[in-house]
Amino acid sequence: MAGEIRNERAPMQYRRFGKTERALSVITLGGMRYPRQGEKPRTDVPREMLDNCIDCTVRALDAGINHIETAWAYGKSESCYGITLSEELKIPRSRYHLMTKGHPQTAEDVRKMVDRQLQSLRTDHIDLYAVHGLGSRAAFRRALSPGGPVDELCKLREQGMIGEIGFSTHCQDPKVLIEALDSNRFSFINLHYYYFWQLHADVVAHAAKKDLGVFIISPNDKGGRLYEPLPELRDMTAPATPIQFNARWCLSDPAVHTLSFGMTAPEHFDEMRGILPVSAPLSEADARIRARLEARLDEVPHARYEGYADYPPGADPSGINIAEVLRLRRLWRCFGMIGFAKFRYNMFSGSQALWYPGELATDEAIAKVDVSRAPDGIPLADLLRDAHQGLYEPRE
């Protein structure tokens, strides 16, 4: 464990956030889901949003949470936290760790953005700063270019305006992320990694070797909209809720340090407390839940075939994100996660292509798939067609 633990309270648990040497609560208060935060102007915080943020911040601190996370891209969120923490509640800056993120394209952008973020957050320093949403090898090269964004962030760090530098990512190519970690320019990584999406297991392990902080983003939403599970999934994870099991599964790996929870209501905090204590490895009770979930994979033909090794992102001429389509089919067929699977599948070929690339598995696209790369006995075309027929919703 690192030195000082800010806002330490039982039964919250704390982990050393890699080489940053900060002891973070295993649950982070995320800032993406407050009401009306996407409205403009970004500095005008409506009372409804502010009251919600104040209530959640008080509950989070009372629960022992000591890490608060937001981003430039979250609209009013930075301003809302600035008012809440510094003006309304007057929380001492030494009581919590503050993370924000930005997506500057140039060194000049960095300086302008961080200046505005400091003003919005009503603080003179940001503890943890992440380059936001790096999703491709080209994006990392731009961020790491000589005289580019990361170099400028290092200057701000030397001036005491920010602390440790990391990045957040939606990238689905583990090789790209491992290359980024091997640049030795970052102290932490924010990424997707859940029981229901284990693609980044090697990335988490590599981060541990590099002694980097690992922050899991959006485990309850991108982890499968676990806040709205059908009875089938609830039964599989009982007596835990799906949110609680997924959190304990993530934290059963000591290389994972904290999970972001976008809590906006009192009942969210009640469910969060039910996660504690976490253990590494999994407790016997949670191991039994995992066994039930694993057994379900064997009940659905070919559900265990993930496709990542044979069809890495962007490798197939069809343009279909084959591994991700197979995952969404698995979530639907094995775990009844139809709402999440439909939502994500219909993001393909839409406005979210930069964050979530891939083509719909139409008959025309499937005809272009190089099925020779699939193992013998895997009816890949049929699996993709099944996913499209079950998940596609035509746009009006």
C-alpha cells in the first residue's frame, strides 16, 4: 500500500494505484451520468444537477470513496464538481484525489484546455490527468509525437498544474494498448475490462508488469447495462446482483485498482456497499457464481468461440468487427442481455464509428468474410447471421 490514505473509512478498501503511489478507494465516483450535463453552456450548472452532485458527493465521501473522476467531454460535469467540492461543500483538497481527462490534438490545445479545466474545477492542480479516448495506433502516435500533447502535459506536470499522466481508451486492439504502455510515457491506464468483456486481460497483466495504475471505466454500463438485468442474469449471479459480482470479479485481480461507478441515486450507494469486502482471488461464493456463468457458455453451441485471435480488429475484408459481434451474440444468447446487445450492435456503421468501429453483419458483408481463418467446426457465417437477425434494429 502507498503512504497516506485520504478519506479512509471502513468498510471501503484501498489499493496502491501503481507507480503513482496514490492509495485509491476501490470504487471511484464517476462524473458522467448527472442529469442535464450535456446542455450548453458547459459552465452554467442547473440546480437539479448541482443538488444531485452534492448529494452523491456527500454519500461517496461518507462511504470512504477518495477518488473523483470527470472529463472535459462530460459537458457540465467539471464545473459541477468544482462548485460542489470547493464552494458548496468546501471539501479540503487533501481529502480526495481528482482525475479529469481531455482530448487535445496539439500542445497549444493542451495549455488552453487545462487552463479552462482548472477554472471549471475551482482548483490549482489536477492529481491525475488522462489523455481521453485514444482509440487507434494513429491516435497514440499523435499524442506521443515530439512537441505534442503528452510532451506539453509533462511541462504542466513540472509546473505543478497536473500530477501523473495516463490515458483512457476504447481501443479494441490489445497490441496497440501494450505498445502504448511500452512507450513508458504513462503512469496509468483507464480501460474497459469486465467479466462479460475480457479482451484486455493481457493489457491488465502488462500494466501490472509496468507497475501502472489500472482504472476500469464504466463497469456497470459498458459492462453490459448491469443495472437493468433480466431475471435470467439475476438468478445466475444470486445472491449478489450482477453489478456486485462483476465488480468483485474485476477486483479479484490485484492488478485492477479501482472501478468507476456513475452513482446518481441513494440506492446506487446501497448496492455499492454490498460489493465490500472484495477478495483476491474470488471468494468461494463468487467462484460458484462464476462457475454458473461459465456453465451457461457450454449450453449455447459455439458460444465459447471468441474470434479475437483469428479476426483481430480491422483484419477481415468484410469490415465486420467479428469478435465484438460474437461477444454481443454471446451476451444475448447465454445471459439474456438483449437490451445491451442491441444497443451496442446498432452502433456499428453509425456516428459512433470512431469509438466503436465495425460494419453490420448483413448478408452482403458476411459474403466477404474470410471464413477460412475460423477453426474447423465453427459455422462463422451462421453465427454472424444469427446475431444480425436477433440484434439489428432498422434506423427510422
